[in-house]
Amino acid sequence: MKKYTNTGSKDTRSGFGAGMTELGQTNENVVALCADLIGSLKFDDFKKNHPERFFQIGIAEANMIGIAAGLTIGGKIPFTGTFANFSTGRVYDQIRQSVAYSEKNVKICASHAGLTLGEDGATHQILEDIGLMKMLPGMTVINTCDYNQTKAATLAIADYHGPVYLRFGRPVVPNFMPSDEPFVIGKAIVLNEGTDVTIIATGHLVWEALIAAEALEAKGISAEVINIHTIKPLDEEAILKSLAKTKCIVTAEEHNILGGLGESVSRVLALNSPAPQEFVAVNDSFGESGTPAQLMDKYKLNNQAIVEAVERVIKRK
């Protein structure tokens, strides 16, 4: 088993901020738009160093998306930033019409996604954003797992032409991906090779999947762990290659069980190689107020839940 080490826990939104700081220095076409959340989105350095390329839109998210779409016409690469709830649900019509349908090169960057937004509660904890975004034709959907990967993804999407939804979070989480790990849009990363079960995880659940794999190894179960950072386009080849060995899959995500990574994987299995699958996800409900740790435990989004799902799916082989 290949070991990944927490080199120092950090929040993924700070990885986005670091990526924006670097883009400010290296790509003069990159501009940033924020909906009154400069500190929360870690735009501080970009605003300080490139004030002429930073636009504070205020609490007017629909307007922000429209302005971003317009800026692309002049060759700019706009990065919009606000909470995931306000980046998607609040402005879905504007994204659909002005960005996706119009094929505009807008990067929709969303922090505070999922339950780990924490104490702000269900009104802010969007759990359906991946589903909303992946259904839009032409929209690339990325959900990063740690600080290093979020920074790498931020840099990568600037070079990619087309609309992108980049999802990251608020809490401090283990930073374990190598800082020099290439970020290739649409290409999964096999973190651990195994033969008995495939665990496909995204976002904050990737680290939990690695912990689960260690616990399973102690039980004599060999788990392959795949980091799916790009949910659309999905790396179907990597999924099917792993499935050919293990014959069963567990998916893990901080999202509603409906519409997320798990359903995308199910489609791949149904069309190519039907096999047992178990889901670790929020079971069709809203969240509630609490600390990130409390909520991840209550809604069974942790390594223990992954282990239990693996034990269930292996019995179905």
C-alpha cells in the first residue's frame, strides 16, 4: 500500500487563493470577481496586487455571472468567487443561459461547499451543486481534495478554454497530495492499488478513503483508492480498469446521493460492466448546523462509513 502523509492540514479555499495569487503574476488575462466575500474566498492578495483586475460586485451574484460572461468577449478569463450555494443554486439561470449555453470561458469558483460549511446550517450547505452543474452541457466539474490539489486545479483551469465549476471548502483538512502532482482535467489518480474493492472518492472524502483502506488492509481486504477530482468529464477508463480487477465499487462524496459522483459512476457501470456498488453520501436530505466533524459523523461521511460500505459490497460480489 502506498502511504500518503498529512504534511500539515490546511483549508482548500486557501489553495484556491494561492492559485489566484500565482495567476495574477503569470496570466494578465485572468480577472477576479467577488460577491462581497474577499476574505472567505482568499482573494486578498490578488486584490492587493492587481486592483485593476479585481471587481467587487457586492451581494449581487446573478450580476456577477453576467459581468463575467461579458468579460470573456474581450479575451479576459474571469474567475468568480462566492459560497457554493450562491455560486450555483442562486444563479442557475444566469449560468445556464449566459455561460453554458453561450459557451463562455468563465471559471465559477465555489467555496464553503457541502456539510463542512458547518455552523451556518442547511440554508448555506448546498449538497446538490455537483448535480446542478454536471447536467449543463459543456460544463466541466472539478471537486478537489486538499490544499495542493486545489491550487493545482486553479492554475489548470486558467489554461483550459470553456466553462468550469471548481468546488472546494472551508474547513482545515489534511494536505496530502504532492505539491508537484500534475493536475490533468478529466484524469483520475490512483492513490492505492488493490484487488478486492474499488473505492472512488472525491473532495474531502478522499483522505477518509485512504484511512479506510488502511483499516481494511488490517482486515485482509485489499482496497484500490481512486481520487476522482474531475466529475465531468469522468475518467471512465480508470473506473473500468479498476473494476476489471476488483468486481465491485464504493463511491464516497460530500454531496447528495442523488445527482453526484456516485450516480455518474453508476451510469458507467450500467453501460459497460454492471457490478455491485455502494454509496457513501448524504441520503437525500438537507444538512443542519454543527461543526464539520459533528456533521460528517452524523451523516456518515467518514472512513468508518466507507469501511462498512466496503464490507457490504464485497458480500454482493
